[in-house]
Amino acid sequence: MRWSPLARKEARTVVTSKGVWLLAVLMVLWGYRPSYIGWDGLGANITAGYVQIAGTVLLPLGVLLLTYQSIVGERTSGSVKFILGLPLTRTDILLGKVAGRTAGIAGPVAVACLVLGILGLVDHGVFNPILFLGMVLSTIVYVGVLVSIGTAVSAVAKRTVTAAGTVFGVIFLPLVLFWTQISTALFTQVTGTPVNPYEPPASGPLFLLLRLSPDGAYRVVSNWLLGVGNSANTYSHVLTKLEPQTQTNAYVVEATFAPGTAPLYLNEAVGLLILLVWAVVPLGFARYYFSRGDAV
């Protein structure tokens, strides 16, 4: 792999930066949320649920901020000329950037998850280590997806400020913070069917739309591992929705569809496919543009 030296350089650059370790600290503070509903639904495995919470909001924001300058920053400073002078294709450069930044961010993220595991062990007792490891691995896969998206933006953008505006205004805000509101409004606009978040319609397209963002797909997969329910919401909201005589604005397949009536494309495994698409398609577009455009 010709791009491996570049990947090692990228990994060292990221892992020695203050930003990635600040992200790890914030993940612990954000993720450690004991709750009665979590304990009732998961028992000691609520510790694995902390990993999911740690992977929402702050993680995507942090990863995008750590990757949006990966190529455009070097274009702006002029150091990209050195990289282009190496015996690497532009595809190799993209792969090296993605692999290196993913590895550099995954290490501190894994440390944050380990700290959450220790806190959970002390507070709640012994949990399922296989489940916990699965949650950590799914979160690292999510990191790789976010790195691919951020690197793709960096490869296409001409200026650093353009890349920053894109990852925040086009990726983070719509696809992470406000995707539920955007997707339900879009569904209502197209179908004419109003969506009550407390009693949503049993519509396959609506539920599919809710999980088409990388953030939604990650939660579908992590909820699948936790065994709490089929939903793009956080595990605590899912558990609350499935409690008898409770109402919450969560979209849960089991609470909306009659048994056996949910479309096959709402199976949790499709969440893995959605994550794969988000990892490959933006990077494929960036490869096309970066290979044919002026990278300097």
C-alpha cells in the first residue's frame, strides 16, 4: 500500500493534536448519563448505551472539524505540492488521508469509550464485554464514515472557509442536529400527510427517510446491538417510547407498525448499508473531482 506512509503521518498529526483529546474528554462528559429508564431496560449494559450517547452530536462535530482542513488546508498553505510530488496517485492521497485521520481519531475515541466502561463498571457492575466491544467498534466505523465525508469536502473545496462552512452548514446542522425535523417536513410536503411525532403514521418511506442520515444510521445500528428497538433515536428515547402508557417524540418501528407489517427495508441491517454508502459515495465524488481538477 503506497499510501501507508502518508496515513501514518496523518495519524501522528491528529493523535498529537490537542483537539482530538479535548474531543475524547467531552465525549466522556457527554456520554455518561445514568438514567432509570436505561437501567430498567438494559441493566448493567447501560454502560454500552453510554457509548452511543457519546457518539452523538459532539463526535460528528469534532470529527468534521478535525478533517475539513486535511486537503484544502495544505492547498492553501502550498504544502500540497510536496505531497503531489511523491510517487502517489491522487487516489492514494485520498486513501492515505482517510485511513490516517480515521486511525488518529479512533485511538482517543477508544480511550474515551474505555473510560466510560470503567465508570460504568464502578457504578453499575459487570456488563456484557462483547456488547460493549461491538458498540465501540460501531462507533469507530461511524468515525471512519465521518472522516470520509470531511475529507471529501476538503478535497473539493477551494478555500478553507468554504470547507468549514460546508461541513457545518451543509453536513452537521442538516444531517445531525435537524435531520428529524427536515425529513418529517419533507415527507409532509411530498405526501401531504402531517406527521405527529408522538403518534407518527405507519409509513415505511417516512421511517426510511429518518435513518438516511449517517447519524440516524449509526443509531439504528447501535440500537440493534443494544437490543432496545428499531429506531434512529437514542436508546433512552426508544425505551421510553416502548413503555406502556407513555408518550415521547421518538420514531420506533415496534411502537408504530403492527407485528410483521414493517417493510423489509426498515430492517436494522440496512443501517450498515446506509453507513457504507455515506463512506463511499462522497469519497468517490471527491476522487473524481480531485483526480481531474487542479489540486494546487
